[in-house]
Amino acid sequence: MKLLTVYNKVLTFKRRMDVWALIGIVVILLFRVPALRAVGKSIICFMTEKGIQLNLSALNAFCIFIENVILLYLLIWIVILCSMRLFSTKWTSKLPEENGDNAFEESALRYINDKHNSHCFLISGRWGSGKTYVMNNFVDKYLNPSNIRVYRVSCYGLDSRSAVINELNTVIKEADNTFAGNAVEVIKNIPIVGEALYQLFKRRYSYNTVNRNSIFIFDDFERIGSNPKYLEMPIHGNGKEYASFSSQINTTVRGLDEINKSIIGIDKGVKGINNVLHNNFLYEQYNKYTSVVGLINELVEIYEMKVFVLCNTCEMNQQFISDTFTNKLNCIEYKKVVHPGARKSIIEDVIHNKYGDEIEKKNRINEYLEKISEQASTRFLGKDFEDLRSYSNIFEAFVYTSMIYDENQLTTEFLSSLLNTIIIGHKAYYHNKVERLGRYETGSNIKFDELLFESSNANEYISLNGNCEEWKWMGSSAALFWIDNSYRKDDLNDSYQDWKEYKYHEDEEKLLSDYQHIISMDQMDIQHILLYVKYPKHTEDCQFDYSKLLDMALGSYDLSDIDTISYIINYFGSGFGMYEYKEFEEALFEKLFSEGCSATISVACGLADRYNDFINKMVHGNSGAKKIY
């Protein structure tokens, strides 16, 4: 298929040449117009009379030179044009011999080459499963080099047959990149007579005038109506949308028969109105789809076109799908599911895209992506990134963010750490949990943080060589830089230094396999004692006093400051959630109180309420403590 790659490059080059070829023809024709030549001579004579000396022979030679250059350009353009036409003709004749490299290509080629049956080809799958991607690849690979014209229409926002036809005709016009089509558009700009000539020579673009071997692609078919899930509702409303007024009133006004009968009548009336409105709405929604289905059926059966329909059928009622695609359009269906090959191709596309001009940086990033492509496409990310658009966003964000760091910082361990950080950031962003990322310490072990704050093991992320530095959290600035404009490039440089100097990472790696490792730690912070409290694995032979842990964890905090106390209580409170850990809470409260701060705090969590009760009892009995805001 290298020949097709060359063809596509030549095609792009040729399209750029078309405009200049048209300009060149206009210039050559202008040289041949006697009136213009007479005007030129008059100008030269006028300049000569005014004393401006002109070398007429040199001027004439220059004009001849320009004309020859234009003619040479036109000759090259004609050679390329004829060569491409010849190639397209031969490729079209050989297209039936192509078998395709996968199941979709085989099925699609068989459909295109079948000239005797009136079918429609349905590509179904969830949003982001790669329906458009696989269709685009097929068009580029097999159809663009041929004489077959391809017209793509997005159904998004189109809710009537006339709207689809208008869009279709517009697409056909825009796809006309022939020399004749461009020439007509240029004629329109000629002064005075341009508009008249344009109306005389302009082409009429319509779906029923294109070549009979053309192919139409209808994308986003499920988005024709405002909400295709409404089609899951029955055609006849069941009246359940409104609660029965009579059933509610019977229990309280059983003796008021007349009132009760009136309410029953109102209830029936409301149900009737609801059914009418509901049925009218469904009828309008159904018509939006059937009008487009009718147009597709006309293209297939009357004009014998080939039509591909891309649709997220998961968003539509199965009975509607059966009636529309099976019975009316007699569709061949290809169900698109995400597979490792699709993910791998996305990573390859990211590698070949251009991000910035710093070659060495790009080489390091691309080399890393090549190493992880197999791993990244087969076993990680999970359900959050089944959508190929979301999957692609991860790696675009990764490359874009990586390019901001210095070249010497882009080690394998650092890049793995950054990619894992971005994965977590995107998950939190799309689940509206960004605030929890503020609890992660920059440089901390990602698996440790995920277990601590999400109660789950982080087993979906990248680890290239097993080095524990690949699991270090890079900070919220790196995680969200690509999707949150509130972060600056300077934030990334600051986070890198914190990432590099974090001192608890190896201890956190050990805590994940043995919570009792906390006893062996000679330094710790509040997140480590929080994990120990939440996931206790004490034995009779191994008990440890919470007060000793708190002395170590809180040793670097100023416990005389009320804001610090509020932060500590809020941290533990948010980590505990609705659970209570009485032994630890008593040790924590006594530790904070013993440091001399006896004021209550204003923090909205259960632990803060229990702490304030403790302060009240210790200082003022059961009440009377002054609350600090």
C-alpha cells in the first residue's frame, strides 16, 4: 500500500497546484487579448513621453520568460493530472480484486463490488468505538485513489428530509474540486460580467445528478432526533407519568363522594392529555427518522448508490432498529467494538503527529510511547476510556504536557509517572472528583493514594520497568494542565522539584504490602497513619500505641495554630467518611489538646463535631466553648 500513500501525497500537492494552474491560464489568456495589449502599449508610450526610459526589448523578453514559466508549470500540471486520472482508472478496475486486510474491509469491499443487490451498510457501535475512524481509514485506503466519489453527511441537527437534502447538496458542491468547478468559481469574481457568467455556467449540484457509482456516508444517524431514547417508549402512553389523584385523596376524604368523583374525572382527563401529547411527540420524533430513511432508500433502490450508515444503535430502541435497518433498508451490519489494535493505532497516530519543534524531546517521548504501546493497548485504563476519543485525549494530553518539561527530565520513570498522573487526573475530572486530588502529596505513591482515598488498588496504569518511581504522583497541575486552563507552565516546574524530593515513596510502597511497616518507619506524615487506621491488620503480638504514631506524624505541624488544627481534623474526617475510629480519635484529640489549643473549629464533618464536643467537655464542661471562624 506504499503506492497509495504516494498517491495521497501527490493528490494533496496537485490540489495546491490547481489554483495556480487556473491563475496561469488566465494570465496567458490576458496576454492574448488585443485590447489589453493596446492598453499596455499606451501606458509604455505615456511613460516614454514623460521621460521615463524603458528598455522595451528587455521588458518584452521578461514577459516572454514569464509566459514560458507559466507554460512549463501548466505542462507539469497536465502530466500530473493525466497520470492521476490513469492511476485512478486502473485502481478502480482493480478494486474488485482487493480482499481487504481485516473483517470490516473485506465486508465493505464485498458490499461495494456487489452491483446487483440494493443494500445499505450499517456500522454500529457505541460513541467513541471508532466507527468514524475505521470508515475514514477505509476511504483513504481504497476509495480516494479511485474514480469513485465519496460524499459524507453528518446527520447531527438535521431533523427533516429537506434539511438532509440541502446538506447533501452542499457536501456535493464542496467536494467538487475539479478544474471546471474551480474555474466557474473564479469567473464569479470577474468585475461587471462575473455574476452573469457565473449564473450561465454554474453547475447544478444535487444527489440525483452525481455519478451512479458514488458512495454516500451518513454519520451520527442516531442524532437526527432530539433524543432517540424516547423511541423506547411505547407508541401508546400508559398514563403512569402522573400519579393518580384519586388514590391519594381517598385516604383522607373517603366520605366526600362528589369531590372524589370529580377528582377521578380530572385524573382521567390529565391522563388523556398526557397520552395525546406523548403520542404527538413520538410521532414527530419517528417522522424525523423515517424521512431520512426514505431518502437513503431512494439513493439505494432508485439511483443504485452505495450507502454507509454510522449509528450508535445502543442509544435506540431495538424494535425501531429492526424495523428501520433490517426491514426497510435491508442493511448489512458491521458491529464496531474497541479492540487493542484500534488503541495501538491511536498511539501510533500520536507518535507521528507534530508537537513543537524540539526534536530531541519528541524523540524521547516517541521512543517511550513505542515501548508502552503494546501494554497500553491491551491491559490498562479500564471502562473510563473505552471511548476511543477519551483514550486519544489521554495521549494527546501526555505528549503536550511532556513537551513543557526540560529535555533532561524526560526519563522513562518520569514519563511513566506523568502518564499515570494524567490518567488519574482525567478520571477525576470526568467524574467530578477533582477536589480529591488535592489530598495527594506531590511525589507520593499513586497506588498508595488510590487505596487510601478510593479504597481500590491502582492496577490499571503503566509500569514499564517495575521501578517504584513510575508510580509517583506528579501533582494536580500536571494531571489537569491539558484540560484545565487555571494551571500555568511554572506550576509544572515547581511540581517536578517536589516530585523528585519526596521522601516517603519507598515506605509507601512497603506499606501497601504490609501495614505493620509503619512501626519501622523513623518518619511519617498524616496520610500514613490514616492508612494504618483505615486498614488495620493488627495481631495480638503486634500492637502499637496510636499516641506514638501521632507524635511522629504531627511532629512537623504547628499545633498551636487553629488553622492547622482545622486542616488536620478535616483531613482525617474526609478520609474516614461516615466511619468512626474511637481509639484513634481519642488519641488524636488528646494530642491536639495537650499542645495548648483549646478552641473549637468550624469544619463541616462528623469528626469535627466530635472534636468540638471533646473540647467542650475538657474546657467548659458540656457547653460554652468559643468557636473560631
